[in-house]
Amino acid sequence: MESNAREIVLGRVRESLATLDKELTPRPELSAGVVRQLKGSTLEERIDFFTAKVEELGDVIYRCESAESAVKVIVEIASKLEDVKSIEFDQDAIELIGLSAESKIESLPISVMSSHKEPFESIVGVAIADLGVAETGTVIISAQKEISRLTTLLPPVSIILLTTDRILEDLADAVVKQPASDSTSMVAWITGSSRTADIDGVLIRGAHGPKELHVILTDNK
């Protein structure tokens, strides 16, 4: 009964949201007092700054010039883990590196998640980010891609692919350049792997999501 009522309420919310004119949603304006240290930076400067920020967060970042080298990095990450039976991809990620659902990576089968109702058993998830933020080392994933978000939330090891041309200067830039179609929707902003220090001030990783975060930068050629 409770589940039924929940679906009815959610259905009404979805219907209401579908009628909204997204073009009427105003773009935010940046305050003149915002300090933007990366304003006018080059792409290579943004990549270097983004890389440094990800490493500051205690996570791992790689720079790959081709899809083949990105696959090798994924193999390297998986080979260091125990009990890896498959690697879970979202559809966009698998297309970016030129693989298919029938492919295998070093004898490991690839699983492409297409529904949130499917069981999620892999300990490694690979997704593609929409944007990156150099200022904070943040990766952004659209709410329209529910499977992408699940792939970054459920497995204990998350691998996120990001093309270098999608790295923006700062948070202010990201808010303005976020696609208009997402302006009334939730967007996942991921800054480092899951962590908390709520209990006695002791830092614990993986409390509310992946324990490990790996970011693979690929050149969009």
C-alpha cells in the first residue's frame, strides 16, 4: 500500500515537472565580488590545476591520449583488486573508449548497466562525467543520466572518464555552463571519494559511497 501511494505521488510530481517551460528558468548571474583565480586560463593550465586538486583530495588521476590507453588504465586498476568478476559500465562510458557489451578486458567480462532495477554486483563502476571543475577537482554528472550516477554511487571503486575539453575554470563557470535542460533537475557534483569524520573526528572513506575514486582524463581527438 505504501509503495503504491509513493508511486502515485511521484507520478504526479513527474507530470508537473514535465509541464515546466525550462526556457523560463533564469541563468544565475555571477557576483562582481567573486574571486576567480583561473579566469582566462589555458586548457593545459586548467588540466594541471584539476589534476593537482584531485590528488590533494587523496584520489588518483590519469592522463590518457587515446581510448586504448584508457582501457589499459582500467585494467591496471582492476588488476590490483580482489574478487573482481566484471567491470560495470554506463553506456556513454563504454562508447567513449570504443568497447561493446560483448567485449572483455583482460578476460574480465564487461557489464553495461541499463536499468536501476538490475542487480549491481560489480565492485568496479565506470561512468563518464559531463563536466570537470579545475578550481575544486569536481566532476559533474547530469541527473538525466540516472545510470551514470548509480555507477558512481554503488560500487566501492568508481572510475570516472572525463574528456579534457570539458574541464572548466571554476564553480561559477560550471553553474553558468551547465546545460539549460538540467537547470530544474538534480545534478551530482562529486568532489573526491566518499568520506566522513562524524565519529570522533576520525576520517573514514567509503561511508556513503565509493571508497576509491579514479579519474581518467582523455583527450577528445
